[in-house]
Amino acid sequence: MAIMKFIVVSLVMVAIVLQSGVIECQPTCSASLSNLNVCAPFVVPGTANPSPSADCCSALQSVDHECFCNTLRISARLPSLCNLPPLSCAAN
């Protein structure tokens, strides 16, 4: 369950970064992150089907780990870059 919550938070942050244009990834990084769009229905809170599809899992598996981690690091900095307080998420 904790892994799923991490994946959900991670995908939401990736979507935010992609939408904001804060990062300039290499083309392969941007392409692999944009492939995660198939996971969007599974990261919205209150979704009727919280289990990711095979397409989502495949897209997540194909994302370069360095690209994904760098995107998460950058997205975690977004609040400070926007002069906002840091985000605090529940640990459950």
C-alpha cells in the first residue's frame, strides 16, 4: 500500500512538473515521462479503480530511473520556487 501511495504522489508531481515547464529534460526523458499519461486515471484521489492498468505499469517500468528521480527532486522544489511554503504530506 505504501508503494502505491508513493507511485500516486510521484505521478502527480511528474504531471505538475510537465505541465509547469519547470524542467528541460532530454527528449527521451520527456517522452518517457509523457508516456505516464496512461496512469492519470489511477492517481486522482477517489478514483473508482485505484489499481493501475497494465499499460500504466508498463509505462512506469520503462521510465528511466534517473529521469524519474530528477523530476521528483525538481518537483519537490516547486513550492519554494513559487515562494510558497513546502508541501507536507501525510505518511499513511
